[in-house]
Amino acid sequence: MLSNAGIPIAEAPPVAPSRTLRAGAAALLLGLAALAVAALVLSPVASLAHAALQGTGELWPHLWAYVLPQALWQTGALLLGVGAMVTVLGTGTAWLVAAYEFPGRRLLEIGLLLPLAVPTYIVAYAYLDLLHPLGPVQSTLRDLLGLTRPRDLAFPEIRSLPGCILLLGFVLYPYVYLPTRALFRMQAANLMEAARTLGGRPATTFRRVALPLARPAIALGTSLALMEALNDIGAAEFLGVRTLTVQVYATWINRSDLAGAAQIALVMLALVMVLVAAERRARRGRSFATAAQRPRRMARLPLSRAAGAAALALGLLPVACGFLIPAGFLGHSAAARILRTGIPERLPAEIASTVLYAGIATLIAAAIGFLVAASPRLLARKSWGPALIRVAGLGYALPGTILAIGLLGPLALADGALGEAGRALFGVAPALVGLGTGGALVTAYLVRFLGIAVGTSEAGLARLPGTLPEASRLLGHGPLGTLRRIQLPLAWPALLSGALLVFVDCAKELPATLLLRPLNVETLATHLYGEAARGTYEDGTVAALLIVLVGLIPVALLLRVDIPERASSGAG
């Protein structure tokens, strides 16, 4: 073939029909998978609304008169208190380590992440035993003061709404600290230095420049912390706070009223939607452009010896309250329990159950999450890709209690269909994914934490050159071959990190596990809940310590991600 100038032009090789058929089959397969994922994530919400409508309406007068007013008030007060506390602690500590240089700053920067390793219900569990009238703190104080009776020492009651706010705030502030610290370090350098050049004092610079810059990060972190507080059931119940989540559990389990529990859960879902809308509104119009070159870090102001010691002590306060004190107490109590009576007999079975269900959910979530993240980059039609990614992440916004109730209907339908298929093929109809089976619990974990696997896989794939799929197709590989031979090996570290995070979250999840676990099966989380409910705190310390040790995995991953940043910044 010749051009107009008579120069030969190489013709594109014809596309083999078999390759076209394989690409079409792959597109159809990925499209069906997209619909299945969307249906899986959205089905709990639809089922929840259907279950709520099954009620006769006779319960609503009772709910409005005796249940919802107190639950709404305590939930609202809890969220307001926790929101204010995590905002102050997270933003203040982020500015402290990002803007000032003092001895121990790098150690403090790492230590401020440690409360992420401790679930909220374990912190409440530890402090209930630690601050009990017969516990070590009050007993030691009475000995020092020469008092003999517990009632002689007036000590603040931790089983209260203020106590719950304090404990949750000290555990959840890292959700604000992490994004806010990153924003301070990477985007505020030029503006901070300009403000200092113009004579702005540190407090004025923080209030008028840094704080407005940090508003998107603060809004994002606060919304995540509030969702975690709303999802909590163990800490609130241990501390005597009757939140909406606790009332959902009590209505379903204690009163055997699924419709009433679904109706209360819809109120919780509306509250979640309000939180999400408020977070998006707070970030609206607050995006900031950065330079094309590598962003320059903000120069830290050196503090005097006295000011540095005060800054270190101030920064260590949330670390001590949120991690060091409860983890140290659990470690001491667990060691004493093992030395006195040995390892609890049920512990190996509980560890096996925790690893089994969390491991199965992790493998499925990692596979589906990678497929969801990679599909838009493999197909010619990518319009549904971003929508699928957003849908896959919706489950993380659903509290475990709402998710458990919402899954009852879809799981019952699926179990019925699988039972009919099993009866037709094998003559038996085993319960596979219905209530009280391991399949139900794995499904709940999958829906709730699929967004984590999708997000980490998407982040890993975003670092790969966009021309890789086209180059793979030119070499004769179809979409699935490109996924298996090229993208999966290159994005493997991100996929592994996401899988570890999903596993840890599954192992720590309490509400969904408590409601959907198989009969006569205990995990570490449910065993701990049972011991706290019975008041036998010491018997649950070994399980609590194991959950804390598992929770250190995401903290280690965050620290590993942060190592290149510290190394590139030189001495810091």
C-alpha cells in the first residue's frame, strides 16, 4: 500500500476472529461480574427497607416513646463529642509533628499511629477492668490515702456517656491525624513560609493559613471516625451508652423483632447518609493544586528544650491513653492469667475460627477487588468502571449491625436457591449461606470490606503505565491474559497490602460477627464480648491481646509506606 507521496505504508495485521471472540467473551464476563458485585453490595439496603416494611406499625409508638428519643439523643451526643475530640486531637498532633522540630518528634510521629491497632471495644474492656472500684488504679489510690472501703473514694464513673466519648476519641483520632499530617507536610510549604515572612505568628499562621488548607483532610478523617463510632457496639454497651447500634442489637436478639430492628437500622442508615453528605459538603470547593515538580516540604521550626519537652509530653498523652495504657494492662493481665491457669482451652478453636472466616473472606475480597479495579483499564468501554468502584466501596459505609440485618433476606433467597440446586443434583439441601452458617459471616465480611481491597488495588494499578493494556493487546493477549500476565504481577504488592488490611478488619469486626456467626462458634472478638458481658474481664485478656497484636499489622504497613518519605526528607 502506497501513500500519496509514493511511500509504502505498513498495513496493520488483521485481527484474528478467535481473538475478537475471546475479547468479547472477556467483556461479557467482566460485565456480568460487575453486575454481580453491584447487586451484592446494594442488596442489604434494599432488603433492609423490605424488612422494615414488614412490620405492622404497632411497634413505632413504643419506639418513638421509649427507645428512639434516648437512643437518638445518646447517639447524637456521642457523635458530637467524638467528632470534636478527634478533630482537636488529630489536627493538633498533626500540626505538632509537621510544623515543629523537637527531641523525640520522629518517635512521636510513629507512636501517634498506634491507637489504630486497638479496636474501640477492647479499649473499653481494658479500662473497665483497670478503673473498676476493685481494680488496680482505685485500689492503689485507696492504699496511698489510707482508705479501706471502695465507697470512701469518689472516682469518676467511666460507665457513662462522657467516659465513652473520651475513650472513643483517644482511639479514633488517627483517622484525622493521618490525612491532616500528610496535607500539612506536602501542600502547605510555600504558604506557610510566605505567612512567616510577612510576620505571622505561629498561632496566627495555623489559624488563618494551615487550618483552612486542612479542612478537606479534617472533614474526611472526622467522617471516618464518626462512622466507626456509629458502628461500635461493644464499647457503647460496655460503658452503658444506649446508642442506635445497641438498640438494633437488643431489638433483634432480646425482643426477637426483626422488623423493629430493621426500622431502627434505617434511622442509622439515614444518619450515615447525613455524615457522608456533610463530609462531601465540607470538602466542596476545597481542592488545591500542587506544583508539577516534587512538592517541597514545610520547614519545621525548632523548639527550645523546655518547649520541646512540653510538646513531646502533650503529644504522648493520646498515645498513652489510646494504646500504651490499655495494651500494657492487657499484656500484664494476659501474662498473669497464663502463668496462673495456663492458656484457655477454647483459645486454639477461637483462633482457628477467626483465621478461617477472615481468611476466606480476604481471599475472595482480594480477587474481586483486583478484578473490579482492573476491569476499567482492560475494556474499551470504561463508562461503568468508576461507577462500579464507587458501588463496591459503599459497604464500608454500612455499620456492621445494619449490614447483618440487611443481608438476612438476600442470604435466605440464595440459600433457598442453592438448596434446590443441591437437592436436584445430589439429593440433599445443605444450608450454605443462610443465617447461622459460615457463608453468611463470610458474605458480611466481603460486602463490608470489599472497598478496602478495591481501593488498594486501584492505587497499585494507578502507578502502572497506561499503555500496558494496549501493548499487551498488540502482543496478542486478551483482557484476561493481560490481567493475569502483566497487571497482577506488577500490582502484587498493593494487592497483598489490601488483603492484609481486609484480614485485620475481619478479625476485629464485632457487630456483624456477633449477629451472623455460626451456632456454637466463637471468634476472638465474640469471646471477648461474652467475657465482658459476664463481667469476667480477666478471662478475656488473652483474646484481647491477640486482637491487638493482629491490629498492629496495618500500623506496620503504614509505617513502611512512610519510610521512603522520611528518607527522602533527610534528617528529620
